[in-house]
Amino acid sequence: AKVEQRTIPLRGQPTPYFRVLATTKAPIPTEIEVLIDGNKFVPLTIRVTQTPKLNVATKLQWQSGWSFGQKFDPSLFVIPK
């Protein structure tokens, strides 16, 4: 695993970002990449790539977005029973 840091201006303010990259070779070769907001320490993007024995890569990506002060409805995050 390795961690990289970069500062990028966001809305006129320098904002640190961290990139965590982890790889495994066995039993299934996997690469996990996480981009983290260094001010709020929340994940912004998560990418996972796995290549099983058949050499067909499975790729998954999750990405968030900023609402910059907008309100959200908490019922959107309730897990259905």
C-alpha cells in the first residue's frame, strides 16, 4: 500500500487530498484506490479492480459529489426493511 498527498485549490482555498493505493496478488489480484478529502477526511472516490483466474477484470467505482451547504432528506439514507 502507498499514500500520496496533493493540494488542489477548491473554491479559492488550498485543499489537501490523499490517494491510498493498495494491491494484492493472491488469491485474487486486486487493486484498491481511495481518494480522500484531507479537510473532512471523507472518501470521494473508491475504485476496485479484481482479475480472477479467467483474466477478465471486474471493475467497480463509487463516487460522491459535493452539495456545498444544500440540505438533504435523511429518509434517502434509510435502509428498506
